[in-house]
Amino acid sequence: LWAWEQLEPGHPALMLSSQWELDDRGSDPAPRLREAFDALSQRHVNLRTLFPSRSGKPAPSLWSGELDFEEVMVRPGDMESALWAEHESPFELETRPPFRVRLLRGDRMVLHFK
């Protein structure tokens, strides 16, 4: 990731993303999703690794902050453009880990992570 970022800063090509439409009936899934993804990031150190550059070389370090989990309200009819914007948004590898989760709520509820 660090090498790719040096060649093409902000390019999302190597950032795989996934999205799942969720059933919005019943209890709010946000607390359980946050807990599950936080546990996942705690088990996998690569999801918490920062890649600052020092003297032109990577200097990996571990993120000690919270998981980047955000609930996003989306206007009716704007879900597809909101999902595309999330997919295209680059990571800031020097200051944030390469893992984030979004729960988008609008016409439907969609879980997006990359």
C-alpha cells in the first residue's frame, strides 16, 4: 500500500470495498456492527497499521485510536452516489489506518467497508 501511495497518491485502485444491504426492520444493528468490526480490527494488526514516510521510506506504526465507523444519513434517491463516493474516497495512510466502515441509512440501509 505504501509503495502504491508513493506512485499515485490518493488512488483507490488497490482499496477493495464491499457493501451489503441490511434488513432495516427490527433492532438497530449499529452497536453490534461496531463491536464486530472493532474486534476484527483488534485481531488483525494490518487493519490498524499506519504508513508514515520517513526519509522516503515507510515507517509503519500502529494506530491506537478508535475504529473508523460512521453512520451516514443519505437523502432519498442518493444511495448509489453516496456508495460510489465511499468507494472512491482514498485513505490517508500516513495518519489513518487503511480500514473504515460506514453504515449508510436512506431509502435502504447499506453496510460499506473498505
